[in-house]
Amino acid sequence: MFYKLFCFLFLLNFFATLSIQAKEENLPEWKNLFLQMQEEEKQYLESFFKTMFVNSEGGFVLFGSKPICVEGIFSNVNNRISWLGARNHRRSVDLKLGFQVWDKYFSNIKSNKLVICCKNKPHSTYLNWIHLVFINPKKITDVVSKNLSLFRYILGPKLTASSFLNYIIDKEQDIPLDYTLSGILLGFGLENSLHFRRLELIESSKIQCREQAPLKSKFMRLHIEDPYQGIYLGFDKEIEKELNPSFSYKNLAEEYKFLLNGKKSSLQFNSKIPLFAIYDLNEETIHLIENYIHDQKKIENLLSESNFLEKTLELIFE
């Protein structure tokens, strides 16, 4: 009797084990890896995604309304001793630790919704920062294809949407520092990006905020009220260029006033969507705003999930 009971229990345990193994074999790859993670690793990865969804715009990238978003991780915290323990430092730590977990478990699993790339070195212009990039492969391919002539004009005639995607996810490559293209890639729209870039060019050329005494402020010389109240914005990261007024403007001051006074903020339409300057409320811009508002609701719903991390991974990979 004891022998029969032993055999019965042995077989029961054997088939139960087989059943569990079969279920695990049928699980998607990401789920199996998720089950292998330590609790501390799950906490790091959850903080990573919440930082990117709450304090950045990674959620809009995941849901497809935004092609990319870029955040910075300190490359050398000793250059910013005063930031130790501050919000920017905590954020940088959350992103670095979370990406290490992502890279360990999930970076080799293909996703059509989200690719996360952390560059291997500081940006050649912004030496204190390593760029962390959230990329929606489908969205960025669509946006580059739609504006391919402009991308080819700036980056070369052989560029394709797929070759640009491969470039942007290459850990060794800097993000291109053309601010018109950056605006398009960040989901601000073509016309808005063109107008705002012109504003930046005029500021870097003629009315940069940094002045050497005893020179009179360039804003004063051009009879323009300083919109930045003397705050230096870092335009000397670019090579200063001599500009002529655009077509239909008598001088740069007139053009600058038009660009400065003509812009609206996306936050006027909804305070929770990405911030960008609006110059032309055309069909593209209206569509952008509607998509951002729609995806913001999805982000809020995702953040309220009790199994937030698991649900996020499911959205990325399924």
C-alpha cells in the first residue's frame, strides 16, 4: 500500500513538473526573462520606466505619438559636485541602474514599438552627458520617410529611413546636431521645427545673451525686449553664423520679433503633453496634439496598473 502511494505521489509530482515546464516553454521570451529577475532588479527597471514616463516623454514614444525622446546620464559626476544628491543626480542614477537591467535581460529581444539605446560615450558637444534614447522604430521610419528630402539635404543624398534608424540606434554614433531635424524627430512637426530653428539661428548669430563689458546688450542695440531676462542659454555651443534677413523682412530685428511674438506653446492646448513651440496650427500640428492627448490618457492608465512593470514589458514586446 505504501509502495503504491509512493508511486502515485511520484507520478503526480512528475506530471506536475512537466506541466509547469510546458507552460514555461510556451511563455514569450520576455516573460521567461521577467520571471528570472531578482526583486531588486525589478525595482530598478520599474523606477527606470516610471522616470521616463512621468518626468520625460518615453511613454509617448512607446505608444507611437512621438518618434524619439532623449535623456541624459551624467558621464562624470565630479564635474557637477553641487548636483550630488539633487534631483538631477537621482534621476541620472535611476536611468543608469534601470538601463543596466534592461540591457542585461531585454535589449536583444526585437520590438517594433520601442528600442532603448544608451550611447557608449559622452556626446561630442555635450561632454558631461551620455545620451539615453527611446526610439519607436515604426514612427521614426514613417517620419523620416515623410521628410526624406529634407533629411537627405542635410545628411546626404544616399540616406534612407532604414539606414537612419540603424544609425540612431548605433551606440557608437552621436545624435545628429541639426536642430531642425531634431525638432522633427522629437515630434514637433515640420513647420514648427523650421520656424523655431530660425529663431535659434538669429539668437546665436546676432542677439546672443552673453555680452562682454562694456558692450551694450544686443537686445538693447536692436531695440528688442530681452525675452530671457539675461539668462544665458548656451547658444555658443554652435559656431556663430552671419545671417541675412529672410525673404520679406527688412532686417533681423523685424524677423526676430515676428518669430518671438508669433509662437504659441503646446501646453496651451493641454498641460500634460510634450512642450514645443507652435507656429502653424495646420493639419499636422492639430494631428500631433490630438495624438499626444490620446496617448497621455494611455500613459496615465498604465501608471495606475498594480503590475506596472509587467504590463509595460507586455506592451513593448507583444
